[in-house]
Amino acid sequence: MATLKTLVAADVRLGMFIHGFEGSWWEHPFWRTRFLLTDPDDLQKLRAFRGGVIVDLGRSQELICEATASEESGAGAAAQDETMLAHTANREAKQAAASFPAEQARAAALVAGALDTVRDTFDDVRLGRAVAHEKVAALVDDISGQLDRNASALLRVLQLKSKHQYTYLHSVAVCTLMVNLARHLKMDDEAVRTLGLAGLLHDVGKMAIPHVVLDKPGRLSAEELELVRTHPEAGVALLRADASLPNLAMEVCLHHHERWDGTGYPHGLEGDAISLPARMGAICDVYDALTSNRSYKEAWRPARALGAMWSWDGHFDRELLFQFMRSISLYPPGLVVRLASGRLALILDNGGRATRTRLLLFYSLVEGRAIAPTTVVLSGEAGSDSVTGFVREQDVAVPIPNIDLYPPMTALA
């Protein structure tokens, strides 16, 4: 059972487990609501918060689970903070050693709970009730925690959604991908938190579309397609009933089907006229749709989905799509990339794990010349070579090797 105590921000110390904040979750300085406080920068941000901070003493580190730390000061508090950081580093090292099946089970439990949260949230919006912000915030926090522990486990579980769960778990998946991409882009905490909420609510307008249309196994008629295309505006109409929701959530809901070349809907926006959050939503929405089983199609493998998305000229902001690929460490075969080592390489495949991308080195930017084609596998370890950018084929100064000469790698687990 949780042992909760409300403190003023000045009395909070590193090593305390933050359970929540008094007041609206939009007002506190974090996109998470429950987390172990280990980062000195987070402590400084929290000190500026004027509301009450709810601490779970039972989940806090041993050295500070007594009452408050208000009597501590100066060098003593600093030494304690350093000790807490050391304890946390050891704990995180042990967590990193956890087996993938265990993390996948943890992710499956999270997704099962998320299904109920999203279903309840959609019902609240549909019935004109205010969104349960604390419940949604806790879900976004849990998603972020799982991304920290093992992002691949969570993304794999989300791809296994059934056809009957699609509408709700698609929203959980888009939330997860939005949070992951926002963190990759180094957005601030408030933006990450709000984008997570936007991902959860982006398709809420589908509550106004009959299930017989949404789940139709065959091609939609012109009239049915036109009806489905009303869901962004229907969603915004529902969200506006809750004045506490941020405008960004409504922006993503309304414009996640706009296209870079102006052929999207509902307003035919083009290029930079589409906001960055809406462009992010468009990519996350389509990627999850392609990699999920639907009533009318089987799921595509992630690399195939990314290859198709990359080939749809004018559909997405291409620079942002590439950053999305980097955020999930997965690239489509045939893409020419630039490496941190100053070489160009051709993506061959991704093995069975996203961190084991296999590619073919063929050009040195440093030396300005072709090099003997060499197959390498990116380890994903800190300090190793990594993908930093993409190169258009027409801008490559030498012939690009034929990918068909290098058979796919199938041995990796």
C-alpha cells in the first residue's frame, strides 16, 4: 500500500518517488506524474513549482524515506543526492539486464490497462464529460517508463492488436510513437506530455462513424469514404466541449490526415502550413495503421511499411519521416544513408532486431571517393557508428551498389 505524503517543493530531494502533484497536471513542470526523482535538472525544475508535491515514501530510496528532508541542508544534502544517483545507476543497470520476454510481458500488461483507459476516455469525450486528466497522465507516464526500459518490447506488443481492438489500441500506439518521436527530437517536457495526449485523442472522431463502416472488410464506397473523412472535424467538435484540453491536441486531431503536397484533408494544407505536431501525427498514424492487422488487410512488416511511406512522394515531410525512422532505429532496404563516420551506406535489412541494421558501405565522404563495398551491422552501442542522415540517390557521386546482390540476413534473433 502506498505511503503518501504531500510536501512543499523546497522539501523534495533526489531519490524520492514522485506520486503526483496537487492541482491540474497541466500546471506542473513535468509530462510524467509518477517517477523516481534522480536528475538534478528535474529537481531544479520541481523547486520552481508552487503547488504541493505528493511523494510515495514506500517507493522512495531507503536513505530518505523518513519524513521530509527539510532539516537537511548544505553539503549533507549534496552528498545524499550523489548517493542517490549512485543507487539509481545500479538499479538501472540491473533493469537493463532484464530479459526481453519479461519486458514483453510487462508491456502486454501495460497495453491491457491502456485499452480500458482509452475506451473510458473516448466514452467521456463522446458523452460530453471532461477527460480524466490524471488517469491519462498516468498512462502517458507508464508508456514513457516502458520506452525507457525496452522500447522494442512495447512496440512489438502494440503491433499485435486484434482487429476488434484496433480503434482503441491504435490510439495507444500513436501515443507511444508520438512520445518516442518527441523525445528523439529533444522537445521539452510539456510538449512531450501534450503530444502523448494528442496521440491518444487523434482518432476520437471515429466514435461518430458507424462500426459497420469502420470495420468493413472490403473497399469503401464513395459515400462511405466521404463519411470516414469527416472524423477529424467530428473529433474536434467533441474535444472543444472540454475547455481544459490543450489546443495542440485539437490541432493533431483535425490535421493528421493533411499531406505535404496539399492533397490531404480536411483543409488541403500544404508544406509548412501543416503544423509540426500534425505532421508527426500523420507519420505515427500511418505507420501504426500499416503495421497492424485490419478488417480488410494483414499487417505489413515494419521495414515494408517504412519503405512504402518513403516511396509516397509528397505524402509526408521527408526530413521528419527520416527522424521517425531514427527514433525507432529502423530503416527500409534500399535507403542511402550518411553515417557518423563520414561514409555513405546502403541499407540492406534490419535482421530481427531494430538495433541490428545491416548496411553496405560504399563511399567515403572524408576522402571523396568510392570504397570497396563492405557489409557491416550497426551494434547500436554507445560510441559505435550510427546513421545521421539520408541522401537522395541523384546526389550520390558514384553508382549505388545493386541491393539484389546481397541476400537478406535471417539469422539474427
